Amino acid sequence: MGNLTQSSEDYLEAILVISLDNNIVRIKDLAKYLKVKTPSAVSAVKSLSKKNLVRHEHYGYLELTKKGEVAAKAVYKRHKILFKFLHDFLGIDPEIADKDACRIEHHVTPETMNRLIKLIEFVETCPEKHPTWLSNFYHFARTGKRLKPCKEAKESRKEMFKANKKI
């Protein structure tokens, strides 16, 4: 949904997330969730209604249209993947990871998102459950020191970059 603003995407995602918890979404719930004033939420919902992304009866409940649900789910999926990468892989505090995922989700390219998904799948399906290199990274992130010195392997790095260009 390339023609949506970051704010519109945030509202759609918020409506989806609130509906997952409550089944019903009201303007006041949306305003509280996004920490905005009610008139701001009303204005945003009107804009989303005009784009056929949300249905809203005056003083009634909010509901995503099929088009709005597709857009909201896409944003929510990017958010969850980015949160997982930031929190589970990089070890960033959950609150910070959530805020940063929200900021990044609007700007990351499909190519980068697909590569992050592949990295997560790769690590999660690793037979050793927690790859040694990831444990070494956590130690380095905490202490600034490597557990073992890195081997100089210029040729293998060149091969890796060549292979990466083919993907």
C-alpha cells in the first residue's frame, strides 16, 4: 500500500491490534492506544474511510474493510518480524525493540524484509538450536570483547559476497 502515510499505517495497525484483543474498536480505544487526542483519531479515521480502508458509523465501532485488513496485516507482519530481529536476535530491550520496529516498519524495503525473514528462518531452523556465532555476538555486544579471535579468511569472504550477489 505504497500510497499510505506512516500515520495511516499506524492507525490501521492499531485498529487491527486492538481488534485482536477486544473484537470491537472504538475511537476512544484507538486514541488511547496511539496516545493521541480523540479529534486526531476521528480525523484519521475519516481519511481512512474515504480511502475505503475503514468502516465507521458515527459514534459507532470501527471495522477494517478487506482492503484495510490487508494493509494492516502487512504492517503488523513487518512490525513483528522487525521486533523479533531486534529483540530476539540483537538482544534489545522489548520496549525499545517495539518502538524501533514501529519506526523501521514504514521504511524497510521488501528486499530487506525478505532477507531478514530468511535470516530468522535460517537461525531458527539451525540444528544446534542456538548457533555459536550468535552466542559469540551476544558476548561481544555485552562486553565488547570476542570469545575467540576471528579468523582471517579473505578468500571465503570474497566467495560469500559473490554468492550473495547471485541471490
